[in-house]
Amino acid sequence: MSYRRRDARPRLALWMLVALGDVVLLLLSAGVAVLVVSIAVVTVAAAGVAAWRLSRRTAMPTATDAVTMPLTSRKSA
């Protein structure tokens, strides 16, 4: 019996290509203004996410903010 190994690599499905073509045709029919607006929205969203991540990173405590605690003696067993 011969067994052919199945190729499990991800492939771009035909319906994905059709959907991508539909989006391109819609953008072309709507004009360049929609393309410019969509690029601007993506740019503003990316800048907002980057600013949010940077503000969260600087708000996190660092090693220099560590609280020092006095050492207590260990109990013997």
C-alpha cells in the first residue's frame, strides 16, 4: 500500500483571492479619497497603539524603585 503524505502547508484559498479582488474593486470604484482616508485611519490607529504601549512601559516599576526590607534572622530547625 502506498501512502502519499498530505501537504499541510497553509495555502491561500480561492475565496480569499476573490474577497481581496472585491475589496480592490470597491476601493477603485470609490476613488482615491477612500484610499487616502483608510490609510490615514490605519496610521492614526497604529500611532495610538504605539503611544499607549509606550506610556504603559514607562509606568511600570523598575528595579531602582524596589523597596528595601530589613533581613530577619532565620529560625533554626
